[in-house]
Amino acid sequence: MKNTIIKAAAVFMVFFIGMCSLAVVDNICLETTRYGGKLLFNVEKIGLFN
């Protein structure tokens, strides 16, 4: 049980660090090229909700 909790915490930390890194890189791209800043999924482009 203890090993499972440690493994789950390690996976969460890797995921969290990766998502934070992605947000920082995307913000840098937005500030320099004006093409960043769109990390959210846009449901309006799917076509199912029109």
C-alpha cells in the first residue's frame, strides 16, 4: 500500500511539472510570436454543438 501511494505521488508530480512547463512555454510563445495562449479545447470548432 505504501509503495502504491509513493508511485501515485511520483506520477502526479511528473504530470504537474509537465503541465506547468507547457504553460510557461505557451506563455513565452504568446509573448514573442502572438501564436500561443490557446491551450484550452475549443468546443465551438467541433460542430456538434451548433
